[in-house]
Amino acid sequence: MARYWIDYLQEVDLDAVQAVDAVSFSTPWSRATYLQELRSPQHHRCVGARFSAQPAIPPAQTVSTLRNRLRMLFRPLPVVPSSAGSLIGHGGIMRTAGVGHITTLAVAPQYRGHGIGALLLLGLIEQAYDLQVRRVELEVRVSNHHAQRLYTTFGFTCVARIPNYYPDNGEDADVMCIPDITTIAFREYLKARSDALSLRLQRDKAPVPLVPALDQAES
Ligand SMILES: CC(C)(COP(=O)(O)OP(=O)(O)OC[C@H]1O[C@@H](n2cnc3c(N)ncnc32)[C@H](O)[C@@H]1OP(=O)(O)O)[C@@H](O)C(=O)NCCC(=O)NCCS
């Protein structure tokens, strides 16, 4: 049975990350930018969504805090070494001035529409708790209705518009935020969302990887 899970990105993932970005963004981040983020975990957290067609592997001896926490969040999903799956999406969050800022989120095109974006967003919000922020914000292109809809389903609302935000075409950005992720109501919502998503990912048959460049060596 195919399996999906998330854990921290590592430097070894960057080729796969950049392959996803190349087909997701008109101005992808450089490798240097990702390296900077990966090397400052006190302010930045980068998570990856992974896929394996193999059955679950028993937990690694050194299971990361994130994987432990996500195992609790997505109890039915397996905990496996990060080298055992293909990277199919990724996201990042940065703490700045006490606010969690979602810096990037992308899913490989052939995996979209199966809940992987929502899985990553859950992982990023989990990291927001770990970074001890209440408010979570992001910018999204005004034309990116698909992403806006994903964010709206998590309770993000549009609080501002920044004109000419994107340098490639001068498009405006909507600023979306969740003002307080620490409320009981929001935590209950997250729990319900993660339970539903976990069931969906178990029963949904997302396609197997089609793009060799996105595959990590299975070991
Ligand atoms: C935005 C993105 C990350 C979403 O990833 P995804 O894996 O397709 O998202 P999901 O499958 O979890 O979908 C989550 C929600 O988005 C919405 N959605 C999904 N597919 C959609 C579609 N084709 N059209 C409109 N809305 C859609 C739905 O509300 C969906 O919720 P549902 O599954 O309960 O119906 C992905 O489309 C992507 O990588 N886009 C390019 C990069 C990008 O724009 N990143 C965001 C930058 S701000």
C-alpha cells in the first residue's frame, strides 16, 4: 500500500525540491536560499512530503521530534527513515517578529488534488506551535485561487493586499492570516482535519512518481 508522510527537509533533498519548484513557481528560490533556511532551524523550518509504494518500515532508531509529533498527529501514517521515500512536495515557515510566516509551499503536479498540500500545511502549523507563535501569515498571488482555497479551508482570511508584490509580472499579493492558532477551537479543528486527511490518504490512490528527477533513491 502506498504511504505518505512528512518530515524535515535535508540538504540531500534539495535537487528534488528544486525540481518541484521548477514546475511550480515562475521565480523559484535558489539553492543558496534553501541552504540558508535549512541551516537556521531556530527561525526556519522546512518540511517535505514523501511517498513510498513500499510497506511501512519500522521506526528508525533516531526518530526526530517532528516525526514523533506528526506520528501523533497522523497516527495511522508510518514513521520511516526519510531516505526511504520520494519527495513529492515541501513547505517552509519562518518566525519573524513573533509571527509565523509561511514562505513556500509546493506539491509536484502529478500529486496535486490528493490532500498533500493540506498535509504539508498541517505540518507547517505544527512547526508554528514549535516556534511558539500565535499568528500565522502568508502571501499568495491574487490569481492563485487554488492555493487561496486551500488556505481558506484552514481558516486563513485575507487581511490586506500588497500591490505589485511579485517582481516577475507585477501581480498583487493577498496577505492571508490565522490570527491565533492557540485557541481551543482551532486546535480542535486541526485534530478533526488531520483525522479526516489521514483517512483520505490511506484510501486515496495518488499516482506513483512519474518524474525520475523527483525520486530519492530507495534504500
Ligand atoms: C497550492 C498547492 C500547494 C496545493 O496542493 P494540493 O496537494 O493540490 O492541495 P490539496 O490536494 O491538499 O487540496 C487542498 C484544497 O485545495 C483546494 N483544491 C484542490 N484542488 C483544487 C483544484 N483543482 N481547484 C480548486 N481548488 C482545489 C480544495 O479546497 C482542496 O480541499 P479538498 O481536498 O478538501 O477539496 C499546489 O497546487 C501547488 O503546488 N501549486 C503551485 C505552487 C503554489 O501555488 N504554491 C502556493 C504558493 S502561495
